[in-house]
Amino acid sequence: MSIVAAIAMLFNKVMVFMIVVVMVVSSLLVTKCDGEDGVLVEVWQSMIPESDADLLEFPLNLEYLEAEFFLWGSLGYGLDKFDPNLTAGGPSPCGAQIARLDPFTKDVIYQFALQEVGHLRAIKSRVKGFPRPLLNLSAAHFASIMDNAFGYPLNPPFDPYANSINYLLASYVIPYVGLTGYVGANPKLKAPASKQLVAGLLAVESGQDAVIRGLLYRLAASQVLPYRITVAAFTERISELRNKLGKDGLKDEGLVVPRVWGPEGKSVGNVLAGDENSLGYGRTPEEILRIVYGNGDEHVAGGFYPEGAKGRIAESCLDA
């Protein structure tokens, strides 16, 4: 056999091998997954160490919360109708309802809802995940948050579903907590695949928070009726409450702040929250649990999660 013939035979074998590899990889990529099952999920899970998996699973608690709040607010129904498979059989949320939104705000919130559905799929395609936890999205719970923020009962009780401004203020309560969690988790992750996922999630969560803050900033001096309290004051009190509950210093800022807290110490306007270098604040899972439980204690369920959040990190806090 000539050298040319031998090279040609070797080339053909290599090509056959490459075709087989491509076919196998392609079959993996097109495999349909239902969240926890499927070959593609197993492939991703094999690339993610256990310590990363815990940090990636924990945000599902917040993503479920945001998905249900935005779906119900814009459509009047949640995951049970929109995509039951994503709930993995978890209980339906309590007290969620459609909000009375103007067309523009409804469109924005609907887009947020779709984004959160995508986030759930993305996380559950990388890690095992868990069923939707029980969520308290009742008007009474949001009223309790606002009462705690101001230190006295608002009269009438705050209703997040009453109008667009109220709903945006209620939305101010939620996505920012999740994005601080992603900022806090990123340096603890080991695998490139984990960092890539968190970077993608953080980008969109930050965008949602920026939109919410931007819409509210235009109304910063407007009064929230019937309380005759400005929008800016609401955001200030909500941020102060989250700082208090988180128990780890200043990591939350309203729309109007002391000049020294503003960007480069030169502005009282604060459309985006950030540290002295305008970098995003990070929070640990424990800090987040203290905030979303509404009691400053990661060991005691409550607030948005009457039965507690799920996943190894959250459940280990409850068991401690």
C-alpha cells in the first residue's frame, strides 16, 4: 500500500469517527428534557460540582417567586396553567391575582414573566432542582411588608394589585434581592459552566431591576395615593427594611439618597443602586433568607415562604 493510499484510508477513518461524534453530540443537544430528566440535564450536571449545584439551585426559590408574581400580575394565572411541568408538582401560590395595570406596564410585566419562565428552565436544565415551594403572594403579605417598612400600619392597607404604581413598588421588593444573590454567588462558583449561567441570569435580573427603578424614578416625587407618601420615600423605606433584615450593612438603596451615597458622591439621584465604585452589592443565601422570610432569621420560615425555601442550603438553615 502506497503512502498516499494509507493516508487516504486514515483520513476516511477519522472522518467516520468525527461523523459519529457529531451525531452523538447532536442527539444529546436535541434530547427533550422535562426539567429534572433527560440526557442533556445529566450532561450539564456532570460538568457542575456539588458545591456549585447548591448555589445554583438556591436561586430557584427567587425565580419561582418572580415568575408567579409577574405571571399572575400580567395574565391572571401562573405556572399551573402556563407550564405545569416547571412546578414539579409544588403547591400553588397563595393570594396571587391579576393586577390593574395600564397597557404599557402590563406589557413590561408580561415580558418579565416570560423571562422568569426562561430562567426556571435554564437552571433546571443544569441542576436537579426542586418543586415549587409554597409562596405567599397575597395582598395582605405585601401590606405587612410596607407596614414594617414604615413602622406603622398604612391605612388603607397597601394593595400591590390595585394599580400600576403600587404594582411597581411591590416589584421593587423582589428582583433586586435575587440579583444581589447572583452577585454574591459568582465568586464562590468553580466551574465555567456555572459562572456562565449565573452571568446570564444576573444580566437579565439586573435589567429588570433597572427598568423597575427607572419607571419609578420618573415618578419619584409623585405621591402614592391615598397615603400622600412619595414614591421615593417608599423605595427608601423598603431598602432600609431589607438592610435591617439582611443584617450585613448597607447593600440596598432607594431612588433618592444622601449625596455621599450617590454615584461618585455627586448625585442625590440614584436610579441604580451600587457601592462607592457603582458596583453591584452581593448577598449570601443566609442574608436573602432573612429578607424574604421577613423576620431577619434564616432559621425561621415565613414571609413569602410560609413553609420555608427549598434546596440544601435553605433546608439546612431550617434544620439548624
